[in-house]
Amino acid sequence: MEREIFVVTGYWQGHLQPCIELCKNFSSRNYHTTLIIPSILVSAIPPSFTQYPRTRTTQITSSGRPMPPSDPLSQQAAKDLEANLASRSENPDFPAPLCAIVDFQVGWTKAIFWKFNIPVVSLFTFGACAAAMEWAAWKLDATDIKPGETRLIPGLPEEMALTYSDIRRKSSVPSRGGRGGPPKPGDKPPWVPEIEGSIALMFNTCDDVDGLFIKYMADQIGIPAWGVGPLLPEQHWKSTSSLVRHCEITEQKRQSSCSEEEVIQWLDSKPRGSVLYVAFGSEVGPTREEYRELAGALEESPGPFIWVVQPGSEEYMPHDLDNRVSNRGDCHGVPFLAWPIRGDQYFNAKLVVNYIKVGLRVTDDLSETVKKGDVAEGIERLMSDEEMKTRAAILQVKFEQGFPASSVAALNAFSDFISRKVT
């Protein structure tokens, strides 16, 4: 009997792409999959996606941002989804629903699936460590941690104990799109009510990085949890010895003042392991003042670097930085130096620095403006730490054979679990 899995994505590219890859994985396992997307993201679906067998898309009304249930557009989206499911239930040509995998950002869709007796699995498009630490900070009431205090988390290693620096953050940092920031550390995570009633959890990560935290979440929530990622485009998993260009990974075109060929040629002219990569993603970035501090540190650093500047951030760049750094820097290339600014980035940084030990924090007190000296010292320590480079190289080896074996096993375990659950 053919069965169908619904995958419901959140509102932005960082949520859409993992859901697309998840659908592809299920398609390869002979499941029919329907990707349910907010209408604002329709144009972001790559044409190649519809060429996969047993995959289709369904859109629901959206304003392009998370909407409370009382929002008229949210109510219309709910009607769209319910009407679609009702139509399918009356059509014998559609395969029987197996489950819905719902990005917790659109957790309101759970109730609609439940109307049709479709069980729900909640999907985190970020790693399990951040979720585990947010949960622990809430349960341990981290809001009252004092300077010098260390609060151990039962079930997690000592290196991940909560400290005063974990709750010292800047006031809410809005995204480049103007959205507000997340709750303060120690508050109830906003995803908690969104996953209630789920029969299992999925995380966009793997056991090699997050295994301990996946288990912690399963134990704490009391339902199965799997790491089924990283959910990256198939071309990404080529051997690391071969070059994969951006255009091969995504069909979305991005504007740049430099071609990939120019960046590659520039990189090839530098000693291996000598180039610093600076990037902040598309949603949040440093303040205008911090951009100036970063630029000053890069100017004084003797090593080569690539700095990716997102659209909308160009105005923060010193206008003559390109001339001042000569051929040491490419401020528009393909990019890695970053510091946590908002949300899960803080605990992701703690994972990298304290647990995996393949990185450094730019400063211990992230509630204050990051200064040029902080960045300069961080660059010097990072680029000269050979033990850290060795640990990173060892971690890289685990991904050289392609999509992690633990995530393949997790997807198989999910298949077994859901088949038994609905039988």
C-alpha cells in the first residue's frame, strides 16, 4: 500500500531548503511526499524539485512572516490546508496519509492534521544542542545565574554547564527583515507549545555533532528523536576533494560583484589554510559600530581573508577598505568568521567552543559591543592554533563519505517507527 508523508515548512529559506531535502530523502525511500509551503515561498521552489518522483507541492496563504492564530491570513491558511486535506481524503487516487512532519515554526498546523487523524512529527531546522540548552536554561531557571556561578545540567557534559556569560546578551536584535528578537535565555522556549502532542522529533543535524543532545531531548520530552541531517543539497555531499560551485548546489541566483571563478582563482593563489572566511548569514548581523570594528581588525590583520557582505549591509562597510587591504582581502567572495548575535547562535557557539572544541568566541561578554581588539585577538589565536585545526580536520573526515551514515540510519529508524505507529 502506497503511503504519503506531508512536510510543512516555515516561512524563510533557512526553513524551506531542509524541508525540500527531507522530501527528496523520503522520495528515495518510495514514499509519496507533499511539501506544504507558504505562498510567499512559491517562487523559491527550484524547478528540479518537481522532477523528483512521488513529490508535489501545495501552497497555503501567507504574509511571509509567522502569524498568530488570530491573524486573518493565518485563519485563511488554516482553511486552505483543511480544504486540501478534505479533498484528498475523498479522492481514492491519493495515497493514504502516513504522517505530517511539521516545522515547529508552523506548529499551528498540527490541529488541522489531527482533524484527519494524521500523526505529527515536529521538525527543528536547527541543531539539537541549541534546543537542549534552551530547554535546560528554562528548566533550571537560568535567568537568576550570578557572576562566577556554574549551573550543571543533569544529562549533559560539564563543559555545557550554564554560566553567567550564557545569559549575558545584547537586548533583542532585530533581523535585517525587521522582525523582533527571540525570548531571553531562561525564558520558556517559544517552540515548546508548538511541539506539544507530537509523536516524535526530528533535528537538522547528525549524531557526529549532536548525538548527545538528540538523546537528551528524547529523554526530556519523552518521545523518539532523530538527527536526520545536515539537510543540504545533494551536490554538497560530493567528495571534499572536488570543487562544488554555488550554482551546482542551488538554482537561486545571487548578486555578487565577483564571479565564483574570480574567487576560486584568488583562493588558489593563497597558502592552504591561510584564508579567513567572514560571514554573518542573511537574517542578522553586527551593529554599524561593530562592522567598523571588524573592518579595522581585518585591515590590521596580516593574513588574507574573504568577507561576505549581505545585501543591505554594504552601507556599513568602510568605503575605502578594498584599497586599504590591497590584494589581501576580498570583501565580496564566498565566505568564515562569525560571532553569535541572536537566538540559537549563542548555544551553537557554545557547542563549537566548549564541546567540540573547534572554535573560539570573539569575546566572553556578548552583551557589550564587540571591539576591534576582540576581533584581532580572536583572529590571531584562531589562525595560530594548530591543535584546533587538527580537531577540525578530524571532524571533517567524518563527512567526507557523503551524507552521514547515522542520519541514514535515523531515517530508516523513523520509517520503522512510523510504519508500526500507524499499523
